[in-house]
Amino acid sequence: MKDTLKLEVARGSDEGGQEPVVYEVPYVEGMSVLDALMWIRSHTDPSLAFRYSCINANACKECSVLVDGEVVYACAARLTPQGASIKPLQDKALLRDLVTDIAPSKEHLGAALPRRNRAVEA
């Protein structure tokens, strides 16, 4: 069994493009992708951007990412000693690193503002 694993994480934005960055993370059997991302942000790179709301609950769906090409919840996906490639969701607008715009279009503030402005003017 390895003591560490390598994660290739997509970094960047739509404007500047994305590049893979390889991080070496301590491996503990049963650790989730979210555990590894949190370790990276706490110990190696505090600028790494990813989204989550709860840990290991698999309820909020905010931590969805691509792991080795498969859409998973980072809090529920388990890592192996072989490591993984982690990328943002491809069908969503990329904000930065692993953060994508996950709000449905009808929930965006910009979509709601024109209706409010019309109500105020009337």
C-alpha cells in the first residue's frame, strides 16, 4: 500500500484556459475525493477552488466533479492508491478550477432582476 497518491486537478478558468496540476496527497484507505481536495487546500494550495456544502452526506449535490471522466459527488467518491484525474463538470459554465455554475437558469439573480424592476416601475 502507498502512503501517498497523485491527483491531477484541472486549474484555471474559461478566460485563461485550464491546465492540469499534479498534487501529492497522503493516502488513507476509504478517503473521498473531497477529503483529498480539502487536504490540498489546507496543506498545499489554499487557492484551489472547489464547491461543497456538506461532507459525506451525498445530499446537496454541490460537490459534483468529473473523476477519471465519470460524474461523481466528491464527498462520496472513494480514491484508490492509483490516484485520479479531477476536472470540473463539462456541461456547466466554468467559473474557476473545479467550480462550475450549478444554479438552474431560473434561479440566477440576473434572471429575477428584470421582473422586480418591472414591478417597481408599475
